[in-house]
Amino acid sequence: MDLDYLKAHPSQLPTFLKHQRIRETPVPGGSICTAQRLTLDDGGSLFAKTLVDPPPGFFAAEAEGLRWLRDAAPDLVPEVIAVLPDMLALTWIDHGEATAAGAERLGRRLASLHRAGAPSFGASWSGYIGTAPLPNDPSPGPWGAWFAAHRLAPFLRTSVFGGALTSDDATVVERIMSDISSYGGDEPPSRIHGDLWPGNVVWDRRGDGWLVDPAAHGGHRETDLALLGLWGGTPHYDRLLAAYQEAWPLSDGWRERVPLHRLYLLLVHTALFGAAYRDSVRSTVRSL
């Protein structure tokens, strides 16, 4: 049993695992799923992640997003090998260290991915970010109104309901949402990863970056770039941004909009993980 056979018969993966035809080795894979390296008979490897009792369509949504991104950027996104209700298997990436040259290549490749565009904001499939449903209702835009309604408002409501944010916090965020058009930056939808914090870039032995764990949709390209700078930033972030700008310059005012784009993921964190991220939301709001 080798990779070609598995690609042709992905539904057989659980059978091979049950009968120990595939060697399983635990690897780091994040806080939500259990991750493993699967070694096949021919010595080839896959990356697989599993989740007990996942939400409906959880891995199918991720696989849909990965394939959609890979259609535009095969040198940036790993290939989906098998998708099952409780498992997703991808091509294996031999991990290495980021390099400045690799970060520049990532910047140019990310610009190419974004340029591929999307038919609308949102997506044709139901999305997830973490295990939280991600509203992907397609819309022609403008971007600001769509972003406020489908990326800020749902997670603000959940954060307040769960006690992670106060009603005063909600009032300030709602003011930003109601005035979102004043920030400018409206563009046609780009094909974006949608959850591109630094931990969702895997660096290979050549120093190239690969995008994993997407919440893919038609969105604003500045969102991916803003999230790459969160929590210390991806390695060689300045070189990545410079290379992106050379490939596809950003619109005027993009630096002032960075906190707006980051507010989305920070609200996701208060919604999912609670008040530990409250101060991050508040400081981001103050900067806006």
C-alpha cells in the first residue's frame, strides 16, 4: 500500500490503520486535534489529524478550503489525500526553519494566491474557525459591511454572552462596526486563508512556508497579512511584507487598518477561550 493507492482509495485509510498496515507516530498538531505522522509501506508519509465527535462537516470544510487554495497555489498549500468525518490526511511536510529568502518567496506566493480572487465574499461551503462555525454567507460586498456582519458581530455576541467581554466592550466594538466604511480599503474579494496567524505556517527544510489549517473564503487580502503579524509575527515578517508589496502593492491606509483585521481573530479567541484575551481585544480597539 503506497501513496498512489491511497489517493485512489482514500476511504480505505481507516481499514489500513485498524489492521496496522500504517505506522502511526504522534506529532505536534495544535490544541484542538490529535496529529500523527502516518508512514506507508513504501516509506512515504502523510500528516493526519483526528477529532473525536467533530462538528458536522468539520473536516470536509477544511478539505474544501485547502483544495480551493491549492487550485491557485500548489506550491503553497499541501495536497488533501483523504477526508473522512473524523480525520483529514495531507501530504507530509518535512519541518525545517524559516529563512529570509523563504519568507520573501512566501510573500510573493501569497500575493499570487490572493490575486486568484473569489466569486464573492464568503464561500459556497459552511466554514469553521477552530471548532466554531464561521458564517460564510456569500455576498458581493462591499467588504466592510460583510466583514462587520460575518466576522466581527458573531464572535462579539458569543464573547459577551460567555462573559469574556462586557457590555461596555460591546458598545465600543459596535461603534467601530457601524463606522467601518470610514476605514476605507474596500477591494474585490481575494482568495484568502482566513486564519493565517504564524502558527498556521509550516516551514519546510528548504525554508519555504506552507499554509495549513485554513478558514478559507473570499475576503480581504489585508486580513491574511495582518494576522501573520500577531503574537510576535511570523519569522522575517518585514521581508515577507516587502516582497508582497513588490508583487502586489497594498492600498493606501493599510497600516491603519491592521488592527481592524486583527480584531476579527481576537474576538474569535474571546469567543472560544474566554477572558484571557480580553485585554488584547481592548488594546486593539483602543488603537482603532
